[in-house]
Amino acid sequence: MSIAYGLPIAIALIITLIVLIATQIHPFLAVTSPIAADVLVVEGWIPDYAIKQALTEFENGGYKQLITTGGPLPIGFYLAEYKNFAELSAATLKVLGMPEQKLTAVPVTKVAANRTYASVIALRQWLRGSGFQLKSINLFTSSVHGRRSWLIFKQVLTPEISVGVISAETLYYDSARWWNYSEGVRTVLAETIAYIYVRFLNLQE
């Protein structure tokens, strides 16, 4: 086959590959794969609209307890009533109608990096110290961060605790056409790089 005939085929294959990646990368990263669980764990840094989605999931999912995680606020720490995302999101859930007796905040001490890893380590330590018995959880997080958080939570908690995941639908851009929005491009590309880094180079992120 001559170069003249081979070049259009190569170009068509490259275009097809780009289209496949563009259409499949968002649902891959924003994975939702829940399991039967009594506890819903919410990453406390997610935006308020996602917190409302988490509350709906709790109310409809038959859970007995909701646990929020998260480290110190990156801005407004000295002025804020709540100093970390775990307590801030828990307070937000209370305002939205979450029963206080079914809500627990598990904050993380100051950490410069590996925030998700530090959160799940703190959660594991709290579970062991509290005597809270459970065999499975569903992790609720934000959109394309889902795949990465799920990977880290599973690596730390299994096989003792099975982990499912629910990724909130983003309101910042149309997830089906994320490439048409600057926020979508920044978020998807950043999370793709971060997932590859965590998956193949360094779990603790």
C-alpha cells in the first residue's frame, strides 16, 4: 500500500481514536458503581449542589449513617466557623435537613499533599477506634474525581470493607460535550493526568 493510500486511513484512525477518547473519558472518570451499603461516605470538599445530591442519595438509598471527610479549608480558615471540609459539609447537610444523629464528620489534620489518601486513612482509623462495624460503603464524590477517589478508597479499605462509588453530576458544564467548555477542558484534562499519576506512579494522592 502506497503512502498516498495509507495516509487517509491513518488520519481516519486518528480522528476515530480522538472521538472515542473525547466521548468516553468523562463517563470513565465520573464513574458511578454503587453497592449495597449501610453507610454513605461523602468527600466534604465537593460543591454545595453535589452535597444536595448526596443528601438525596442518602434519603433514597436506605443508608443508616452518613460520614463526611476532608481536610483544612484552603482559604478563609481563620474567619470560618468550621475549619475543615468534613465539618463544613456536615453542617451544610444539617441545614438541608439531615438528621444529626445519622451524621458524622471525620476531619483530617493538616496535610500538604495526598489529600484523598489522608482522608481515607483518617476514616479507617476512626472506624477502627469507634468500633463502628461495617462491611461496605458507598463513596459519594464530585464528577470526574470519582474514578481516582474510588481507586484510592478501595486500595486502603479493601478487603475488610467493600467500596462502591457515586459521582455527582456536574453543573459547571455539559458533561456530554465537556470539550466545548473551558471549565470542562481544564477539569477533564487535569483529572485524566491525576488519575494516570495515581494509577501507575503514586497511590497516595
